[in-house]
Amino acid sequence: MTDALGRPRSVLVLGGGSEIALATVRLLVDRGAREVTLLGRHPEAMLGAAEPLRAAGAEVSVARFDAADPDDSVRAIGEAFRAHGDFDVVLLAFGVLGDQARYEEDPELAAHDTAVNVAGTVASGLAVARALRAQGHGVLVVLSSVAGQRPRRSNFVYGAAKAAVDAFACGLDEALRGSGARVMTVRPGFVHTRMTAGLPAAPFSQSAEQVAVAIVAGLDAGVSIVWAPPALRWLFLVLRHLPQAVFRRLRG
């Protein structure tokens, strides 16, 4: 349960290798979170990330979770809740950026990665929602992307997947209304991480740590949607309504 100030005490991360998720968890631990569970495809790779959290006073457990396998992901989520009890915050932070040109040459790869991004989110999100509804509290934080607001030519497969993720997260928030649990959808712009290394930075780019600050602020405020940075909300209000001929001239 949350502490006397309403701050999370227990955190579950789906996609425990995510730099944004780990930066968020570090902030939550600094604010009093004491139980952290990291789930990901490569548990051994997450052990290094667990040590600083333990040094900061948190109990950290690590286990395998594969978003590409719905049965495995639902099983892992169920086991985490059974083993650790209630979670105040669940971060859904897995995803595949991929390469648009390669997708156009390899449709099967495009389908696989889209399944991870969309079907993996649906299976995991519903499994978490069921657990949060049963415990009567908690926030599921879904990392979406502004790429889903109006997909560009340069990454429309990924953008289409994130559009689906965003719609699912917003719908799931409505489904949880009245249960005591909720969903917070996070829409970052370009974030400097390993996943984007080598790509040209877009305007309003941020670090994982800056996005983490926005996520924690959103949790404190109890909002349903977080734009990171906030200026992107107004930018995409314009971009979504530009004529296609104009939008096509923009970079990417």
C-alpha cells in the first residue's frame, strides 16, 4: 500500500531493462518505495540494475517475462502478484522500435515486432488490470509514444503499433473507472536511450531521467495522460490536423 503521503511503496516493472522505467523506479525508491520487482526477457541482464536499488534501501526481485509470448507474460504477472501481494505502481515499459526499411523488406519481422508491441501490451495490460481491480487500488503506467499520434513515413509500422497501444491504454483506464485502480498513459517524444542510439534526435528530445520526472509528477497529480515534455501536447494538437500534403513535407 502507499505510504501516509500517498507515495508508492511497491513497484512492478514489465520490461525491467527499460531505461525510462529504471529511471522512474530510482525516483520512486528515493521517495520511499521499498519493494521492486523487475520482469524481463533477460533476468541476468537486470541484476546490475537491481544493485543500486538495493543500495538505496529497496528489496528487489528479478524474474523472466516474455512479452512475445502472451501465455508466459500472463503467467509471470500472476506469479508476481501472488508472490509479492499488492503493487501500488506497475510500469508497462517493453517495446520494439525496429527499423522501417527492414520491415518493408521483411513483413514477417514487422508482424512479429508489432505483435510484441500490441498483443503483448493487450495481454499484459489486461492481466495487470485484473489484479489491480481485485486489490482495489494501484496505477498501471503504460509507456506509449507521440509516434502513435500521427505516424510518419519513416516509422509508420512502429507508429501504428503505438497508436494501438495508446488507444488500448486509454480504453483500459475507462474500464477500470470506479474500481480504485487506474491507467496513466505516457506519451514521450524522442528519448535518448540505447534503443534510439544512432538516430537523429528530434525536437523536444529528452533523457530517460527527464521522462521519469514527468511520470512521477503525473502519478502525484493523478492525471490520466502525461506528455513528455508537456509542449508536445500542443505541438501534436496542430500536427494531427495538418493537411496530409503539408504533413508530408515535414522531416521523416
